[in-house]
Amino acid sequence: MRVLFVFASCFLSGASLMAQRQPSPDGSIHSSQPDARAKNKAVAMRVFDEIFNQGKFQVAYEIYAPDFQNHGLHQTVDLKIDQDAVHAEKKAFPDLRMSVQEMVAEGDKVAVLWTFRGTHTGWGYEGLPPTGTPVEVRGMTIWRIVSGRIVEEWSSWSETGAYLGMFAHLKWWLVLAGLLVLAIVIAIERLIWAIVRKMLGYRARRLEPFDGGGSVSV
């Protein structure tokens, strides 16, 4: 009986191991347990789902390393500056949603193709007043993740379309502001010209020769 129990235990253990190691279509064997790449993808998804979409900003201190660096086109910023920008975007676009189209992991890096969608109804985006403009921007981000925390970032996207849309909504404000400035300039110009004419007229009268009204006969 004891021998049968040992045999059954060995059989179940072997079946469990086989279930965890299944052959792929190319004939190689891969473990079904989550590997480092899957874990890194999960960390990347938290940035979009929790920080951007849900506004759980405190999560940043769980998934970003303290010495995190975001390598921008012209400068490299630390975690505080990076997250300040995220806060400003969420304030300017309260309905902000980030969706992921593609995600690829290799080694300690994760590359993501994402789309930013939101409506510009708040302040905080490049100093522009709310315009109500629906904005859609597509970009790519590469993260380097070590021990489950993001240590470096490289991102690229084009904001040209977003800016054009917001400026289009601002055009009437710009026209009104331009007309107001033009009216002020014209008023100042006329005031200065009136003062100059008055001064010139006063000077001309002082330079006129004195006429006594008659001639002196000898």
C-alpha cells in the first residue's frame, strides 16, 4: 500500500512539472510561469492603467526607482519633474485615457505604442486656458525596468495636431485680443500726435513777428 502511495505521488509530481513545461510550436520547451518579461509588461501597464487613467499618482513611488531618469529630446529630468508633468496633464485633461496598442518586452526593456485621448477642459497644459478641444496623440515609450521598478525612460510623440486644434479653438480669443491691442495703440498714437501738434502750434505762435497795426510816418 505504501509503495502504491509513493508511486501515485511521483506520478502527480511528474504531471505537474509537465503541465508547467509545455512545448511551443517550434518544438522548444518554455515554462508557463510568468517570466521577467511578463512581469516587466505588468509594471508598464500599471503606468497607464493606474497613474494616467485612474489618477493614482502615489503608485509612481512603487513602480519607479528613486533615481529614475526620463531622457527627453533636449534634457533629462528626475522623477519629481516627470510626475509634475503627469499631474499637469491630468489636470488639463480630466477625462484623459491612455490606451496601449502594442507592447514588446526584451531583456530589461519594454517598448510601448500608446494613444493619448482627452478633452482640454482645465488649466495646466502649457499655460493655455481651457479650450474644450478633444485631443488625440500617438506616441512611443521605452522603459528600462530593473527588479520590478522603472529606472529609465525614452518617449517620443508629436503634439503638433493637439496644438493646432487648441489654437483653432482659441482663434476668437486671439482676434479679440488683437483688436483690443490695436485699439490701444491707435488711441495712444492719436494722443501723442495731438500733444505734438499742440506743442508745435504753441511754438509757431511765439515765433510770429509783432504787428502794431499801423506804420510810422516821417
